Amino acid sequence: MASRDAWRLFHHIMPWPQNYDPFSNAVLSTIVAALPIVILMGMLAFGQVRAWVAALLGLGAALAVAILGFGMPWLTAGASAVYGAAFGLFPIGWIVLNVMFLHSMTLRSGSFEALKQGLTRVLPDPRMQLILVAFCFGGFIEGAAGFGAPVAITAAMLYSMGFSPLHSAGLSLIANTAPVAFGSVGIPIITLAKMTGLDEFKLSAMAGRELPLFSMLVPGWIIWAYGGRKALAGVWVGALVAGGSFAVMQFVVSNLF
């Protein structure tokens, strides 16, 4: 009897063939599907609620949309939520936890302060500091950790170097747009390959062909956002070298290695 009940439960949470247009209207189906993200981002941006509360509201909206809007079996929806939470904890949460531990260790040991002073001494121009910290160092942390860690760490560095809180956070977010596809040792590519069944090396190669143009533009973009056209005019060579070297290596490694 127990084995029969277990089989029934397993049968209910088997892969579910999703109907991407349950309302027979692409626009309406898209709007309904976007509701959880709109609620999550709206609560964070305008609702002035804590992040975990916004996340729970978004999860509730996602379950409601899946079950009521798209006809997903409730057991399958619940199992998907549990799986998503576990995937968020391992490996995502584990990677971020270790990176924050490393960051705290550098703070306590004084290495972080030494790095900040070294950058300030070698590159007194704040525009070049912005490229080196937000784009270059942020790209390194994105590849090693990802999941928000590069923005948190580089924003803290920029703030400690004299940038305003708004510039520190906003420019770090912009700088992270180029490296994020291969973040956390390629987790986005690997996850996409598992979800679609496509070869991850082909996905990686295609991403490496699409992103280099953006990689070249991002360093100049953050300088423009920081100080406008005049600010970019003085360091456009450095921005081009940083973006170009990143773009070339992104293309070469993803397509040839």
C-alpha cells in the first residue's frame, strides 16, 4: 500500500507539458505569466517591504498563476517550488556564502584596505578606478561567485573609495551586465542546457558571439553614466582597452576552448 501511494505521488509530480498560451491570446498569456516578477520587483522598488517578504509574495503569485492560470497540478507546482528553493540554497547560496566569508576575511586581515589604497595610489583618476573595480574586478567575482556577490562587493569598494552610494550601486549593476552570462563558473549556461536539453558548449559559444559587442560598450557606458560625454572623452582609450580585451577573450574562450 505504501509503495502504491508513493507511486501515485511520483506520478503526480512527473514532468508536466506546459501550455505557453493557455488563454489563446499571446499578449494576455504573457501578462499573466509576468505577474509574479512584476509583483516581486514592484514590492522591492515601490512597496518598501523587506526582500524576503517580497520574495514570498512573488512565490505565492507564481504558484497562483501556475495552478489557476496555466493549469499546473498543485503537487507539481509545490514540488517545483521546493526544488527551486533547494537549487537556490545549493549551489547558489553556498557559493555566495563562501564569497562573503572571503570578503569578510580580507576586511579583518586588512587586505581589503590595502587593495583600496593601492588602487587609489596607482589610479588616482576616479573614472579609471570605476572601470577597474566595477567592470574588471566585478567580472572576476562574477565568474567565481555570481548571484549578486560582485555587485555587493564592488559597490562596497567604490563607496569606500569615495563614490556616492547611488553611483556605487547603480554603476556596479551596469558593469555586471556583460560578465553575468558566464557567472558562477558558467551556472547560467549549464542550467539553460539542462532545462532545454541543448548542448552546453553550443550555448556557450553562441553566448560568446552575442555578448562581445556589449562587453566592449559597458566600460564606456558606466563612465558616461557617471560623468557624461566629457568624462568619457578623457578615458575612452582605457574604456576601449578594458572592454575590448574582455570581449576578445570572451569570444575566443567560449568558441575555441
